[in-house]
Amino acid sequence: MNTLMRRAPVALFVALILFFAPVHSGAQDSTDVARKVLIKTPAVYPTLAQSMNIHGVVKLEARVLPNGTVKSVDVKGGHPLLTQSAVTAVGHWKFEPASHETKEQVEIKFDSQ
């Protein structure tokens, strides 16, 4: 068996563990941003995810225009049942104005508590 075939199951296992790693906090957001967030729309914890006791963190990258509106949001990681709610919420955020477009790293945490 070639080396790639032997490493694939290990890589898949590690990826799954990182993807589904639980985070113990409510539906909250944290940002690693250079720009201050002026308006934060909270993410809605999807009912299906709650009923299945799915929790975790969704990592996003928001492209923010100079006027502070969110141009686009890209998912960088998180459970598929949680990502759309997080993207929708961050898409409505308003950042402080800046002289140029920026990329802001955002994490939305979901917990069934």
C-alpha cells in the first residue's frame, strides 16, 4: 500500500476531531479584528442543531468595506448545521469605518446550554 493510502485514514480522523471539537459557551461571538464592531446581530441557534445536541464553534472570515458594511463572509470551519446561521448573523454586522477594505476573523460559538 502506498504512503498516501496509509496516511489518508489518519488525516481524516484528525480532521474530523478538529471539525467536531466541542466548545463550552453559549451562542456568542468573538472577533480577532482590527476594526471595532458597532452593530452585532446575534446568531440564532438552529432548532435542528439544538435538538441533536450539536454545539461548537463556526470560524468565519468577513470582508468588510471601508464604510463598515460586510461585503462577504467565508466559512473557515464549523459544523454544517451551524454555519448558515453564523454567516447570516455576521453578514448583518456593521463595523467602524476605515480607509480600506479589511478581512476580519470571527468565531461564533454555539452551545446547547
